[in-house]
Amino acid sequence: MKKLISFLSVLCIAFFAFMPSFTVSAADTKVFLKPVEEKIYSETEFSIQIHIQEVEKLWAMGLDVLYDNEKVTFLKAEQGNFLSSDQTTVLMPIKNREDEGRIVFGISRTKDSPGMDGTGIIATFFFKALATGDTVLGIDNLILKDPALMDIKATTESLNLKILEKDIDPPVLTVEPVAPTYAEKVTIIGKTEPKAIVKVDDKEVTVEENGSFKYEVTLKTGDNVFNITSQDKVGNITKVSLTITRKKPVIIQLTIGKKQVFVNGLMVAIEAAPFVDKASGRTLIPIRIVVESIEGQIFWEAKTQKVTLKKDDITIDLWIGKPIAQINGIPTPIDIQAPKLTPMIVSGRTFLPLRFVAENLGAKVDYEAKTQTITVTYPKL
């Protein structure tokens, strides 16, 4: 403990002026300053890291960081992870002599801990740029010590910075459009500049290193308007408004033997009534009313007597008199338990198996035996 107190006092007051001058050779060791941001703008904050390269048995460091107080001002410092990577407690005394443009900095491991080997970040200094132009940050009075308080030789490098005119350009912000949907939840996907702050209706969103982001939202029926903002580090803001329409589920009610169909409560007359096929016990209907009510398409090929149904990425092909259909080109039995069930033409009208078609298009089918009412709900929730 006596060694620690003495050493830290020297760091804060006299930069090891009273320490023994024993030296450990470390020809490749280098201490240098590295900016975190690619570009530095006037009137904005930026950060500089103190790096050490190829050191052996480093236990403590003392140095001055020199800066032009007319170009930048010092804000704060944060400890890096190099000297504490093994969880050893680290002490970091620091003093800013603003009138001189000098930061007196020291950092030391504690107790009887060993020295650290390798390359890493000693600390990060935060500044604010005051004026445009070129400036230099330098290192002075560098002292490195091993656990025995012997000196470690090292070279240093100053850092040349260019402070640019204040950034007034708003960040790029792109948001992918979302097609009208029946879904209760969807994901907003977009991209902005790296390190920007993105909010969706004032809720902050995680932005990846490349600027991309995703955010799940809950929709109400009808139009949903989301206000998306991206703010860069200097406060420039870009705003985008995204409208997502949640469509109302389609509910179709049919009754065996009746030519009246209700679509979301509105009556629609059809030319032929649904019926139950005696051979299979299954319900067949003129399917056009169902397919078109859910914004699908229906096609008829007379030569092969093929009916094709399309809805989004689903295509169903059926043939009159055949118990095998195709779903996206894959042969599929219409009803394994009713092998005689096929599409058929009755009185010049084409009838298709209701449940097979509706469920494979993503709908739910319910049947009430007492009233012989069939309810088709799209999409299946």
C-alpha cells in the first residue's frame, strides 16, 4: 500500500520525478493518440483514445496530453480496458490545466498485481471542437512503469487533426414501404447513417453499426401513421412519415342451399348455392365469391378443365373430376379421407371443395350443423 500511495502521488504531482531511473528495454512499445470519429466538426464533441502497443509488464503510466485551447476544450476522461482486463482495480488521477492546454494524466493498477502485456486502450479523452482548422494533440512527459517501478522505454506520436465546418446536413433516412396487411404486428425496416439516433413515435430504436434498424409495431384496423426521425451526433434531424394500412379481416358466411352470401355483413347474391356432395359428404361451392372477396384471382382453362386460384404467393391448380390438386406445383390430395371428392361441374357451374381451397389460401373454415351455415374467416388468426 505504501508503494501505491507513493506512486500515485508522484503521478498527480511530479510525474515520477523522484522515482529510480531503472529502465526495462521495450523497443517496440509505442504510445499514441487515435481519434474515434472519422470526421470532426466544429461545435461538436469528439473523442481521442490513448493506445499502447507491444508493451510488457505495464503497471502504471503517466503523461501529459497537450492541446490547443483555442481550437478544443477538454470535457472528461474514461478508463480504457487494457490495465483492468483481468478485473484488477485501476486508479486514474487526472487534472486539466486549461489555461496551458495540458491534461495531466496518470493511471495505475493496484495492490500487488502483475504488469500487463500486449496492445490496448489505456483511456479515452472527450473534447469539444471550438473552431475550424488544423490542430495538434501531443504527448509529453511520458513515463511507463512495471510492477517494480522500473521504467519502460517507449516512443510517442502526436496526432494531427482537421476540424471541419459545422455539419449542417441532415442524416440520410430511408424506410421500406409496408404493403397493406391483415397482420396485427409488422416490422418497420430502415437505414440511416451510423451512430445516428433513430426514434419511432418518440421511442428510441437500436441502430446497427452499418446504420440499419428494425422495429416491430402493433397495428389497429385502418391507417396507422408512424413518425420516424433520425438525429446525427450534431443534432441534424431527418423526418419520415410511414403509413401502414391494416386491412379488416374478411368474414364470409354461406348457407347450404342458399344463393345469398354475407361478406363482412353485406349480402351478395351468387348464381348457384353451396351443396353437400353425397358421395364424399363434403361441401362444394362456386368458389369465385370466396377468392375475390379476399382479393385473390381465379382462372379457367377450358381445354384441360383446370381451375387456377392465386392469392399472394400461393397458387392452387385443380382439375374437374380429379382428386389430386397442385399447391405451388406440388401434387396434393384434396381429401385423403374422402378420395372421391373432386371439383365438378353442375348445371353449367363449376364447384370446388370449400375447405380444401379456403384453408390452403390461409383462411379458417367453421361449420354450424344446426343452421348449415359455413363461416370463412380470412386470414386465419
